[in-house]
Amino acid sequence: MAADIDEDWLANLPKVELHIHLEGSIPTAMLLTLASKYGEDLPGPVEKLYEFDGLKSFLEFLDWICGLIRSNDDLESIAYEFARRLSEQRVSYAEVIVNPTHWSRHWTLDRLSEGLIAGFERAADEGLTDCRLLLSLLRTQSSDAAEGLVDWMIANRNPRIVGLSIDGNEQAAGRTGPRFAHAFAKARGAGIATTAHAGESSGPEGVWDALDLLRVNRIDHGVRAAEDPKLLARLAREEIVLNVCLTSNLVLLYPSIELHPLRKLLESGVRVTVNTDDPELLGITLTSEWAKVASLCGWSREDAVATTRRTIDAAFCDEVRKRELHLELDYYLGLENSEK
Ligand code: ADE
Ligand code: ZN
């Protein structure tokens, strides 16, 4: 980290997050309370709850978590409390990935989105973090199921639902770009912004397909693009933003931080943002993640501010809201300078 930046400064910086899964953001205490309320066994000993041997067991655990949430009140309060915790981290705005397949034991899409929107609205009314939804497909779903979600999104427009995402295990699913191309084209045709997990459990070929077949606006992770110089050049040239999650990659992908390609991505001119992915499962916050990235990349305050501005620009909300987020940052920096 450069001399002018530390964790306190990062904690106070108004931040924006574009890659965080609600399913991986529910505190352990809440999970234990719900498990005992419904008499559900834990999948393993509590001290080993977050030990995963790869993405497969990680994703199965998300199904277990969502199976614990059954009442409208619990759902609304999970959304509200999520926004409250992000506010404590000084996150001004977040795009929150929710994958309805993890919730399908107890929730229809109508009830799920209604409860989450109610919680996010209450939080926003109280001046807490402005949370928007990215509804997500699972890589192992069928093309019909994917179109079903997109049709639902087209029929149920809401300013709190800002885009379509796809996550899950690309390695287990095989090459699925062709399977989902039509659903993504339909979303795009209806003016719905899109993002895709790629170049995490897939190699660079997953990122090529996300660009060429899904034609997404942004990529979640995308870090394995670093293995392909032509792809790096394209990402830089076309100004495609990669929503990178360093700690998540260190748990699920790279055995050590020295092997993580973040610096290579930056040196190649690729636009990256800093995100937490599944903060409760990984034991991190957005501030701790920023500190880790700043330390790895030797960032100064100027780098951190530039990255925040880039994150705002890549958000899927409207231009007026983006302008407000830039102004909030200006105001914070202005105040900071006047205190010197
Ligand atoms: N869902 C939640 N976290 C994920 C990750 N890291 N990769 C793919 N799908 C996910
Ligand atoms: Zn993710």
C-alpha cells in the first residue's frame, strides 16, 4: 500500500460494490438461529461450516442457506440487514446477485423478489445503502429455464432490478455459451443490462464466449483472461469491466496471492473493480478487501478514487444516480481536503 492509504481511510471512503451474492452474505448467527428454529441439521460441525473443497460444495452450501429462509418477515429482514451492514462499511450503492435456483425450495420468483425489494426499499428510505438486484441464472440450468427468468424480468420491471447475471459452476456445466445466448439476446433486446461469471471455473474460453455469445456488459471474475494475451488486449480495448474478488479467488482458485493475476490485468490496461463475492462465507468486508488489493497493487489514494469512479461508471443504474454517486465522492474528497 502507498504511504497515503490505510484501512481507516478506506473504511471512510464512500464505496460501490458490483459483485456480491446475497446468499453468501448472511451472518453465521442468523443461520444458526434459523437452523434451530426449523430443526434443520447443520451440514457439518459449526467450526468447519465454511470449509469448502471447491466451488461445487460452496454452491451446495448456498442451497442449504436459502432453505433456512421461509417466512416473508425473515426474507425482508435479511434484505434490510444486508443493506444496514453495507452502510456500516460506508457502501453507498451495491448491485446484489440473487440466484433464484438456490431459493427454489421455499420461494417463487414473485414472492422472493417482492420480499427482497421490500427490505431494500425500507433500507433506502432510511438512508442506508442503495441496494439493487441482479437476478441470476445458474450455469447448469436449461435454456428454457433461462428464458423463463428473462421473460419474468421483462414482465416485472422494477427500478430495484437492474440486470441479468449468470453464475454457478462452468467447469461442471461444460461449454454453455450457446445454450444461454438466446436468453441473453432477449434480455439485451429488452434493454436489460447483463453480466456473467466467466474466467473463474472456466479458462479464457469462458470469457470469449461471454463476450461473443452472451454479449455481456461486464464480467464477474474474468481473472483467467490473464492466460490469453489476445483476450487481455480485447478487454482493454473494449473497456470491459471485470468485477474481481481477490479473496474468493484465493479460496477457490489460486493457491497463493503471488499467483493471482490482478497486477497483470491492471498492467494490461484492463478495467477492474474490487468486490467481495460472498463476504460472510469468506470472512471479509469490502474495506478489508480493498486493503488487500491496495497492498498487493501498491495503490495510492488517487488509484483508489479512480477505481471507485470506474466502478460507478460500470453500474447498471441510471445516469442521474451515477452522477449522485460521483458527487458524493467529490463531497467526501472535498471535505477531506478542507480538513488538511
Ligand atoms: N455463486 C456464489 N459465489 C460464486 C462464485 N464464486 N462462482 C460462481 N457462482 C457463485
Ligand atoms: Zn460471484
